[in-house]
Amino acid sequence: MGKHDTDLVRLAAEHVFELFKGANPDIPLVYHGFNRTRELVVSCKDIAKGCKLEDDELRTLLLAAWFHDAGYAVGLDGDERKGIELCREFLARQQASATLRDRVIACLDGVNGNGAAASRIATVGDDVLHDAILMSLASKSYLQDAELLRLEIERRRGKLYTDVEWTQECIAFFDHHPFHTRYAQLEYNDRRAANLVGLHKLLRKQVEEAAEERAEQARVSKGVGKTVESIFYYLTKLQVGLVGLADRRTSTMIHVNAIMISIVIGLLLRHFDSERYLLVPTVVLLTVNLVAIFVSIYSMRSARSTLVKDEWRIHDANLLLFTNDTPLSLPEYAQRIKRLALDVPGLQASMIEHLYFVRKMLVDRQRALRITYDVFIYGLALSLLVFAVAWMRR
């Protein structure tokens, strides 16, 4: 190349350096930075030397190489097409000949497959630039470069790849982008093939790890399911026991007060004619017994709920509530139970609702039972006091 040609390529390098230097910090240039562009130019020189390009072809090639990735420095949506625009503007400012401008733009279009250049016959310079772009496929640091490219793409597009997806993308890129020049095929195909083999090994390992991870998640999920099932079983068993205990206590209170009423009626009423002072204490005691029995019976009543027919479908969860009195035929009940059994989240929500309302019922019954005890204890004490006062004043 002549001195003017060398100066033009140098100016292009300086211009592209300034583009990357002044790039917006928000633009992710993890992979497509100035170092990547410089490596591309070095690869172009190497392959061009092996292909014995003429000076004019080399100048065109290097100018195209410097601007190939320049578009990434000017925006989040930057790509090779932006680089073509930047190259065209630069060559116009440098007053490059129309022939040179057309060749450089055609070379960039050729490797990008844009416009009319996609249908033209590729030149040796196009093939050299194409292979130089793909030199990373034969690089010893390919896996590291691929991860940098992945990071940049994820930041630019806002899309995350799994390890398996990204490795599959890399293998597909290998399959669809072979070297074009004989020099690159002879010099770099072995290293390219080694990297491809490494990708396939990595993919198999990642697929196995992903399968193991899914199996582990399934085991954990199954374990969680068993834990939840155990919790539901334990709470249900505990609540059934508490309901039985409350029933026994309530039944005991009813029996005790009923026996006391029988004794009072059998022993005291027949003495009222001769011992009138026993009337008031007896009435007080009978009142206490009747109130205690009433509160005990009230505490054993459960809240009931009934749904109209239009609400049945959206309230399958109510099937598990033993306080639900909604009329259902056997086929309707069986159908809704089967539908609820297939809806695991709905079934768990139903169990939680069931446990909540049983707990609420137990709290209400315990409160009523405490009231029964209070009525019985304080009422019995009051009755004894009234009996004592009546006895002393007889």
C-alpha cells in the first residue's frame, strides 16, 4: 500500500478508537469493544498474507475491518449496519475516491448479507473478512470469548440464556459458519474442530447436570409435598382430638347439671310446704343449672353454610368443610371431589381453609365452655351462699 493508503487506514483506526472511547457508559461493550476490532484487523492481515492479496484489496479489507463492529459503539441497538453508515461518512469526509468507497461498502455488505451485495459474487477480500470475523471459533480462549458475547447479548436484548440454550446456540453457529478461504481451512480448521468437540462435551455435561437438577427439584418438591401432607395430617388429627375433648367436657357439664336438677326436684320440692325458706335458694340453683346446660348445648352447635346452586362450581373448596350443608347428589359430589383432587394448589388452599374454620370453631367452643364453667362455679357458689343465708334466717 502507498503512503496515502496507509494514512487512510491509520486515520480509520484512530477514528474507530475515538468512537469506542466516547461510547455511552450505558452501552454494553463487553465483547464488541475496540480490542475485538483490533484483533479482527490483525486476523485480516494474517489471512490476507496467506491469501496473497494485492495492496488495493488489502486496503479495502482493512478499512472494512476497522468499521465492521463500529456500530456497536453508537447505541444499544448498534450492529454491523450502523458500522456501514459510519464507514460511509468517514470515507466521504476523507474525500476517498468513489471506487474505494464502493469497494469498502460492498465488502461490508458482502459479509453481512445486506442489500444488493447479497446476490453479487463474493470477492477474495469478502472471504478474508468473513474468516477473520470467525477466527474466534479457532481461538484457544473461545469459551471465554463466548461467555463475554453471551453477557453482552443478554444486556442488549434483556434476554437470559440457560447454559444449555447458549451452548446449543454456539454449536448451531459453528454448523452454519465454516471458513471460506483455503488458507483459513488449512491453518485453523483443526483448532476450530477442537473447540466444536469441546462444545459438544460441554453440552452433554450441561444436559446431565440440568437433568440432575430437575430430578433434585422433583425430589425436593416431593419432600415438600410430603411435609405439607404430614402437617395437614397432624393438625387434622390434633383438631379432631380437641373437638372430641370439647365434646366430652360439654357432655360432662350437661350430665352434672342434669343430675343436680333431678336431685333438687326429687329432694327439695316436696319440702317446700314445710320449709318455705328453701324456695329462693332452690330457684337460684335450678337457674344456674339450666343456664349451664343451655350454654353447654349452644357450645356444641357448629356454624353451618349453604351455597346456592350457581355458586357450587366456584366453591369446590367448601366440600371439605363438615359445616357445609349445600345439597348435592352423589354424582355431583363425586365429580366435584375428583375435580378438586386434580387441582393440587386448590386442594391445599381448601385444606388450609378447612383447618382455619375448624380452629375458629374450636376457639368459639372453648370460649363457650369457659363461660359454662364460670356460670357453674360462680352460680354454685351463689346458690350455696343463698342456702346459707336462708338457713340462718329461717
